Amino acid sequence: MRLFTLSAIESEPGDPNTFVGRSRLTRMNAVAARPATNVYRVAFDAGARTNWHTHSGYQLLQVIEGVCRFQKAGEPIREAAAGDLISIAPEERHWHGATPDGPMTHIAINLDATTSWFEPVSDDDYAGR
């Protein structure tokens, strides 16, 4: 058994090469070996979001505070409230972040997955225009 104590783990600002707006990331890497599992607690300021990206394996997003705005390429923008779980299949091009009106925090669980990052989500895409 292992314990990952949030207060003992350093957080870092979201990378401006992969995030739009302000966010904080806390990494809990190598949580499990089979499947290889990495966990991230990500706190987004209002309007902040990831760039478009894909994962080679499944990603699960557990919204723990606020409302998560997310979109799969070619589909409408959706929102998930605190307590909701989003399951993202391998190679689904997508983004996720806070709504324009408030901050959001989620736990991202990457199962045997590496991430490929693409272009930033434009303000027009974020607004659903």
C-alpha cells in the first residue's frame, strides 16, 4: 500500500505550451505499475483549459470542484459537475477545462497512456462558435 499525501507533493503551474490560462498541476506518477497509471490533480482558473490533445490509453476525469467544460473534436461542448466522471477513449482528440464563470478542479487518471499535445483551444472554439 502507498499513500500520496496531497500536502506533501509540490504543485506546479500548468505548462503554457499545453494549457491556455492559469492552472496548477499536482503529479502523482507511477501510482500503479499494471496498467501503468499516473494521476494528476489539476486546478483551473475560470476560462483556463488544456490544449487539444489525445492519449494512447484511457483517461478518466473525476470533477471534484466546479464545472468542467470539455469537448471531443467534431462534437458539441459539454459540461460535467462536481462528482461527475468523464471517460475518454484512446486517441480521442479533446480538451477540458473550467467554464468562463468559475474555477474547476479535476483528478485526471491516465491508464497506460502517453499524451500527444496539439494546438491551443481558440477563444472561438472554447465559446462554441
